[in-house]
Amino acid sequence: MTTRDAGAADALEDWCRVRREVDWSRAGGAEPEASTGSTDGFVTWCEGPVRRRSPVRADRLLSAYAAARGDAAHRAPLTFARLAHWQRLVLGTAEAPFRSGDAYAKGGRERYRLTSHTRADFARCLRDSEERGVPLAARAARTYLDVAFFHPFTDGNARAALLALCFVLAREGVVLHEVGPLQTTRYADDAPGAADLAVLVALLMAGPKRRRAAGPGRSTCPGWR
């Protein structure tokens, strides 16, 4: 059972501060040329470890991913309504509304407050996924963290964040060759970790050959929870 700490600091406020502090135009360093080969790491992940854990979960994720890829092919904007459509497919539910109260993660230790301006702030952050002057890997990583820390849904926010990241890349015709390396815990107040995520996304965009050439990287890089 999750223990919720009503007195916990507002992790969403921490993330909004970190978001302003990170120089996203430089985050991740020089972006490698993206590889658009046949390997789609999201599909491989769903058909491998996700399906072994739950075939239903895998089928729902693949349905949501197909919807996201279809929206990306039409260069659709990233909005909460679009996220909610994918989330209904992910969860197998008729509705996926924006949360109606504070949200909690990491056993209740991380708290994301809901205020009168949370939804509007989230909408502005999603629009930044198209911000020119910011490298694609950094935009995708920032969008991922926006979804993770605004925590818009009552369930499945990690999956929503991953779909949002893949959508931002897919609008530019790019897929991740792996998603497994994203599966580590990240924290809202970790500015270096946010920048490091952009590095990781750039490497995963480039494919395994470029990843080997770049070296193993730091094992402390935050990733997906």
C-alpha cells in the first residue's frame, strides 16, 4: 500500500524549476544523425518483456503506439486530448481524465500538486515539443519528463511518458532502437539527470553501432520508471 505524505514538497514545482534551469539547446551535446532502420525498440520491448509479463498489457500498448504513430504521420500537435486517447487504449478504459487532485509516486514520497493552473501549464509544456532551436533528442526527453512529473493521469503515467517521447520522435520519422535503457528511476529535482536523459535518447536514436562507439556511459543516468 502506498503511504502518502501530505506534507511532502511539491515535486512538480521542483521539475518546473529544473526545466527552466536546463539549457535544452545544448542538452545532450552534439546530436548524432538519427538512424531510421527497421528495428523499432518499442515494438521489440512490447513483444518481449511486456508480453511475457502480460499479453493484454502488450496488446494495449501496441494499440496505443499504433495510434500515436498514426497521429505523428499526420504531424498532429501534442495535446492532452491526444495523450488521453492513447491512455484509454493503454488502460482499456472508456475515460482517461486529467487527475482531480494531488498525485504521488515513489511510494508516496514524491508529490505532484494540482493547482488552478496545472492543466494550462501542462498544455504549454506539451506545445514546447515542437520548439525549434532545441535538438530533437532534447525535446523528446523534456516531453517525457513533462508527462512523468505533471503526472496527468491517475494510472499509467510512465507508459504515457514513453508514448509521448516516441510520438515526438516519430513526427520527425525517427524511432528508438531500444527502450530498455530508459527503465530507471528519475527524480524531479535532478537537473543533471534531465540533461543526461537527452544524451541517452540521442544514443538510442542512433542505434547500437553508434552507442558502442560512444561507450557505455554513466550507469547513474536517470531513466524510465
